[in-house]
Amino acid sequence: MKLSGSEIILKCLEREGVDTVFGIPGGSVIPLFDAIYDNKKIKLFLTRHEQGAAHMADGYARASGKTGVCIATSGPGATNLVTGLATALLDSIPMVAVTGQVASHLVGNDAFQEADTTGITRPVTKQNYLVTDVGDISKIFAQAFYLARSGRPGPVLIDVPSDIQKAECEYDAKPDASIRGYKPSMEGNPRQIKTALEALLASKKLLIYAGGGIISSGASKELAAFARKLNAPVTLTLMSIGGFPGTDGLFIGMPGMHGTQAANFAFQNCDMIFAVGARFDDRVTGKVSAFAPHAKIVHVDIDPTSISKNVTADIPVVGDCKSVLKQMLVLLSAKKKMPDYAPWLKQVTDVAKKKPLCYKDDEILRPQYVIDRFYQITKGQAMVVTEVGQHQMWAEQFYKFDKPRRFITSGGLGTMGYGLPGAIGAKRACPEMEVIDIAGDGSTQMNIQELATAKVYGIKVIVAILNNSYLGMVRQWQELFYKKRYSGVLLGSQSSKDKKYWPDFKLVGEAYGLKGMRIERKKDVDAAIKEALASKETVVMDFQVAKEENVFPIVPGGAAIDQIIDMS
Amino acid sequence: MKHTIAAMVENKPGVLAKISGLFSARAFNIMSLTVGETEVHDVSRMTIVVKGDDKILEQVVKHLNKLPDVIKVIDFKNEEFIERDLMLVKVNASKASRSEIIEIASIFRANILDVSADTITLELTGRETKLEGVIRLLRPYGIKEMVRAGVVAMSRGRK
């Protein structure tokens, strides 16, 4: 039986186990939306902006480990996806975006709502396709999902002209998805793994530095077993928070610009770094020439381009983190004698004890306190999604995560506006979880329209806005490095006399038919959090926090990671 | 340092853009890039000459390999290989200088493709150094127009 291109697309999505799509229709995807109308297996979430759809698909993917799917129309619909695709690419998130395109005979014609979507999205996708024949749809979707979730995961876009959505052909249920130019190395070279392990065991001061690869390969258990077996300290990048228990005695916090004193000390004093699924991002290394001066580096990553990119690896292992760690654990179990890292571990944990993360716990309502209370009251069991800025760093610092896929944040691209749609996507993936969007007043406004999506579909998230009336992270840099010249960061009233701010987030919440709250005093925080947790629908919480609070510690941009400014 | 790399790629629209985008996004400088068909109908072969140190070369090769549309990459760094460039060059040639130019052409085994009252157009194939040598010799006569096809390369022997 012949099916239309649109019906085949839905067959392909069903085949891949997709039960949720986020998107907005438009002229060039009406045939596809028409097919969705009758579909019982795939639930469509109509978002209020295509960027919201992309971030929801991304949040859904991060929370569930499955591939997120979003749909947009041609032209502006597709260009609105770009930030969401770039966000997913930099954080290696599996996603498939389907865009409508103007009819084939109009492509290249400057037609209404035409954009060169594959051209525009080429640098922000792992791969993209322009479908030119309805008979190719099944194979292209099979390849797209395979590419999105395998190797180093990432977003893939498929651009489908409207006439191809309507054209008919036989559906090929089992197309060949193999791609001759794409064979990610999963296992890793056994000899290289053995060499790497021997080098690790020969070290005296080993630091385990794990990144997002731990989350995407599902290697938390293996990482924990490995670290405990060796009794060596573990530092996690922003992307892997929760990939090793945040309350474990071996965990020394995140490294880098807003990392802990202990983690940065460990980098600068260790003699061996075991980097696994991390990529030595500039926010981690600081000034590269002064980074980890005494360390040899064993680097495990599935993406060869991540190895020896910023920092040269002494022993590279190209492979999947989980698979490589498993092989190392087998080799370890045959070892009779383990190195003794206890003195080194003590050295590091002493720094952690002497210079812990802290904030001023006085009568003022401080943003860190709010996060701390969320952590205590939810007993660390919530899923936290963040926007981008100071609140993001505080969320990482003061909410501790013991499980993977519980801390969801735009790390690589640093996309303001990610949090709210990300949280909605995450909640759809994990409806049983309490999802808290730790937000700033600046970021939240970048996709605040998605409150309507939360309302309409009855998706409950807690939007906890730490409102300081500033674009706080930039203000902090201006305070510390630009002589307090606050240029373009004040979100409240420009007049020093009236202390007004806009919008009134409590009213915004209410305007969307949701619960709105404003919290101005420290003593009201607990009751407000409990009320929000008890609510059945989305709550917008406006915490009026200290305006000029800074994220500490901070390593100035371009400085070595031991040049730390901390709370005085 | 100049490096020559060959990449076997899917012969379909958009692939050239993906490869050139890879270079521009990372500010790698391409000195020459050629694309053409191969013995396999759906595979094209690109020959890319890049400038940079070994570290840049290593990243270029890795990034090329990472693209799903790239089937195979050959790095000629540690190989014996043959490379050729093709050039057309139109030179001013008066009655007086014409025979000198024809003599240069015959020494370098260039073909004379066109002769007019005041120009000669030569076709020359060879390694870059040879082409550059001829350009130096022809420059005093006045080069009116010149075009080079870019380098193509292949390993020696059975490989």
C-alpha cells in the first residue's frame, strides 16, 4: 500500500520509539501536521516558539536518554530552531529536527518563507538532509536517528519540501541505516586501554576528570566502581554533574572558572589526569599553558577530535566511556596491588574542608540560600533544569545530585532561555519527577511564552526565578573586571528613586492561568517552596534576592585556574 | 608547512559545503581544493592542500574523518605520492618574443593551445614547483591571464 511522505515520516518516528514531538505548524508542514492529527501513538505538543520546541526536545532527550524530536515549518520556523540545534550540538544531545521546506520546484526561488535550511544549519548539526525523493524518507530517518544517538550524539535535521510530504510511495519498513563514512569506535583498542590503565596505576596523585560522556554513555555505575576501587578524587564538568554522586567523599566538585578550590587545586597538583568523556573546555582549563603543569594525561573519548585539541593527551583512547571503563574494571580486578592514593586524597579533601563553597547566611534573602532550601526540602530528589547565568552556577554549587540526568543545563553554548522549555521537555520525559527550573529574571524572559505550553498541557514545573533585576553574570564581570561600569545589565527601573522592576513575575504567572508567587523575605522561603511542591500546576516563583551577589570562587577569564578570587 | 590530503566523499549535493564549512569554522586555511569523480560512480575525491603545523594537520584529518559524508581520508604526510597541478597561462607575445616563449614552452613540455597576434596561451602540467618556475620565467613578458586547476595527488605503487 502506498503512503504519503507525511505518513511515512510518522511511521519512521514510531519505528524509532518516538512518543512525543514538539513543534509549531506553518505553510510548508501542513501535510505533516495533517497526518499527526490522526496519529494515536505520537503526542504533539504545540509550543509558542520554535526555539521552545527545540529546547523541549533537548530537555526531553537529556532527561530520558532518548532522542528528542521537534518540528518546524520552513523559513522563520527553521531559523528559529538554530539556537536550539547549536545548544544540542555543543552538549552532544541526541535530537532530530524535521522542517518543512517550500515545494521542490520553488526551492532556490526566494519563495515565501523559504530559507536555505540545510545551509544555515550545517554548522549546528551533526548531519543534515534535504529530501529530494519521497522514496528516500524511510532510509534518511533511519540514518538520522542512528547518527543522532550513536557515537558522540548530536542533533540531525531533515528538511522535507511540502510536495514530498504529499507524494506517495511504498513504505520501506526496514531500510539500511548504515553509513559507509561513519563507524564510531565504541570498544577502544584493548592494548591502548591496557597501556592507559598501567599508566594510571603508576601515578601517585591521580585525578579522575569526568565529563558529559559519562552521562551519554550511561557509565555512572562504572565510573563510581572505578573511582572507589582506586580511592581517587573525582571532579565532574558541568555536563556530568550527577554522573558521580555529589555527596560521595571522593567527589571534590566541579573544576574551572566557577569550580571548587579543591578541584582546581587537584588539577594543578596531580601527576595524572584520567579524563573520561570530558573535553578540556576553556572554562575548565583556564590559561592552557599554566594548566595542570605536573600531570600526564590519559584521555578517553568517543570523539577523536576532542582528544589533543586544547590539551595534548599522553595516552589517547578513542572509545565509548562505558565500554572502556568496563574493560578497565576487568583488568583492575586481576590486579593484586592497588596504588595508595589516600595521602593524595587527604591533601585534596583538606583543601575542600578549608575552602568549601559557601555564602553569607545572614538576614538578607540570598540566591544561594534559596537553592540550598530547595535542596534540603526536596532531599536532593528533584530534577533541576537551569537557565544560564549566575543562578546556573549556584544551582550547580548548592544543589547536590546523586544520580545522572537530574541536572539539566546548557553548558557548552550557554543558552539563555533554555531553562523553561528544557524543564517542560524534561517533565514530559519524567512525569513522576519534581522538576525545578532554577532561573534568572533575564534568562526566563527569553522563552517565557512557553508558560502557555505548560498551562495548556498541564505540565507542572516550578519556575524559581532568582530575581536580582540584573543580567547578573555580566554585572558581576563588570563589577570585578570593568570598574563597576554597569553597561546594559540593569533590567529594572533606570531611575534610582523608584525601585520598580518589570515584569511582575507573579502577575505573569497568573496571566498564564498559573500560580504566581513573590517571596521577599528569607523566613518565607520554606513555606513558599512547600506550597509550590504541593501545587498541581506550574508555579512561577519570584524570589526577590540580593541584587549584587557574586558567584565565587571565580577564576578571571584567561587566568590560570589557581588564580582564584573567592569570598573575602 | 604545506600538507596534501585526499578525501573520498559521497558524491551528492551539499558535501562540498560541509567540507569547506569545516575549514572555515576552524579558521584552517585551504591553499587548494579540487573535486572530481573517481572510479566509483557515487564517490568523489577531493584533494586538499592546507597550510599549518602538524597539530593543525592532525585536527584537519580528524575532523574530515568525523563527517559522515567522508568515506576515507588519505594523509600523504608519510607517504610517497605523486602530485600534479594544471595551469593555463596567457602571455604577451610580440613578434620578437614569440620564439623565446615557444622555447620555454618546449623546455617545460607545455602545450601551446592558442596563438594570436600578440599573445600565446600555454597549457602546463606538473608539480607546483615546476609551475612556479615557468611563471617566474614568463612574468617578464607580461602574464595577461592565468588559471590553475589545483593539486591532485595519488600514492605511488600498489597502495
